[in-house]
Amino acid sequence: MLRRSARLYREAFTGLSRDIWMLALVSFVNRAGTMVIPFMTVYLTQQLNYSLAQAGYVMSCFGVGSILGAYIGGRLTDSIGYYRTQFWTLFLSGAMFLVLQQMESLLAVCVTIFILSAIADAFRPANFASVAVYSRRANRTRSYSLLRLAVNLGFSVGPALGGWAAHWLGYGWLFWIDGITCMGAALLFRATLQQKEEVLEEDDPATVQIPKSDSAYRDRIFLVFIAFVTFVAIAFMQFFSTIPVFYKEYFDFSEGRIGTLLALNGLLVALFEMPVVYRLEGRVKKLPLVAAGAVLVGLSYISYITFSYWSGVAFLAVTLLTFGEILSMPFANALAIDRSTPRTRGQYMALYTMTYSVALVIAPTAGLQIAEIFGFPVLMLGLAGLCFAAFFGFLSLRRKMER
């Protein structure tokens, strides 16, 4: 049994290019310093004495900036290229974390975090597009998964250390660490990776299909798909905005314990995503896997209601959420890239990225205000409902997307 598991892990990581591994290393360094955003709502409410509604406004500004950044990142990727876009967005976002530390008033924090997120999220379309350049179609989903593994490994380190740093050293240190690691990741990117042109293979959809549209913004089937992805993203993003406050107020968890639970998500992804994707890639259609992932995310929020008397439900809910993420996100990403061509890659990746940016706008404001007015159980039911609606939506698109 152990031998078979070891072989499965070895095979899951073989055949990926050196450039993909370097790209993953850059992502790890960047995410290992992720400490500010996971604790932003706690920092605002506990340190700056903001109300839940005010904290929601700040996080919504982060989300609005993220939407703008995703759009700009897609345009930059298609114009100046994925390489320069990634370097400068990484470096400048690191500098903005140091600026954010100095802000205290609601207006100043909102403006600064808007600019920060616009710069930081312009990185993501370029990052996704570069995977298509540095990988082959046969292992493209695994290449995305390796990138996600690196991100989640880093995220398993960052929030855990961030929770303890906030507790023992103070929240100011989080901004310095986050900023320096962003700039360090930019320098590592420049030192280890070179700009390349994408080489299309015979089995690439861009070579064997007539493109669905000359613009991602006119691809109606893809736009409907993106809408349902957004439903799941809104539910998923509550884990990083509303759920930490829920843990603090409902279970009275310490910052260290909250950070550990956030890190558990990244650790589980790191342990299981690559083998799961390796087993499923090419064997099971992508869209049903995305739909199944939506159901698991919904069940994670149902569990908070079902086992509300038991603090251990946090572990169960994080596990369900994570396996929903493992099934849905890499295959949804691959579906998005499959519908694009090299000429429209930035547009499709920008739209895909925008789903999570839109979620960042809606999730904190709606989530925190619903929790404040109606209570957390009502919020959990609403989030589960979004996920189940997305499940049926994905199934309704199955024939059109596969065709």
C-alpha cells in the first residue's frame, strides 16, 4: 500500500518542465509571506477598532481593486506580455504593503488597499497565461496544480507564522514580511525564468477547433460558466474574510488557532491535489468534477450548522472545503485555458481571475453584514445555496462546454 502510494506521488510529479518548477518556486516564496490579507478583518476589528461593517467595506475595496487589476492584467498580458507583467506587479505590490502599514483612517486604508489589490491581482492573468507557455497540453492541468500546490504550501506557512507573529510581535511585522517576500519573489522570477513564446501542439484546442469567439467577453457559454464559478468563489472566499471572525466570536479561537486552521487548507491541498489531478486528468470530464467540487464547498458550510455545538466542526468544514477546492479549481482553470487561443489568452485568464475578484467584493461586505444582522447560521445556509445552484448550473452547461 505504501509502495503504491509512493509510486502514485512520484508519477504525479514527473514530466513537468523545469520552467514550471521555477514558476512554482516563485509562487511559493510569494505566498509564504502571505500574512496581511488573511488577518485583515481581525486586524481592522481588533487593532483599529473598526466595526464589522467597516471591515467589510475595506475588504470590498480590496475586491474592487482586484477586479480592476485582473482586467488590467489581462490587457497587459496580451499587449506587453506575461513576463514583464508578472515581474512588475510582484515588485510593486510588495512596496504597497509597506505603505498600507502606515494607514489608519477608514478612507486611507480603503484607498491604499484598493491600489494594492489592483497591482497584486494584475499578476494573476499573466501567471496563468505563462503556464500555457511553460507546459505541454498533456500535463497542463497538473502544471496548474503544481502552481496551486506551491501557492498552498506557501499559504500553509504564511498564515500560521502570521498568527503567531501577530500574537507575539504585533501586527506591524505582518506588513513588512508580506512586502519583502513579494519583492523577493519578483527578483527570483527575473533570475530563474526567461521569456518564451508559446508553441502550439497538434492536440491543442487552439489548433484543432474554430475559436468560440475572437473575444472572451463575447463568448456567451464561457460567460455563463464564469457566472457559476463566481457563485462558488463567493462561498469559498468567506473562508478568508468572514470565517476567521466567526471562529473568533463564536468559538473564541486565538489568532494562532485561526492561523493553523487557515494553514490546514493549504496543507491538505499540498498533500492531495497533485495525486488526485493525476488520477483524474484525461480520465474524467472536467465539468462534472467542477460541479462535484461545488457540492463539497456547500457541504462544508452546512456542517457548521449541523455540528454548531462542537468546535471540532472547524476541522471537518475546512477538510470538505479543501477537497471541493481540489476538485473544482484546477479543472475550472483548465477549462478556461482550453477555450482560449494565444491571441485571447490574457482575456480568458482575466475573466477567470475576475471571478475571484468579484467574490472578494461581494463576500466580505455581504457575508459580514448578513452575519451581523441575521446571524452566522443564515449566512451558512445562503452560502450552501449558492454552491448547490452552481452545481446544477454546471451540469446544465455540460453538453455545450464539451461540444
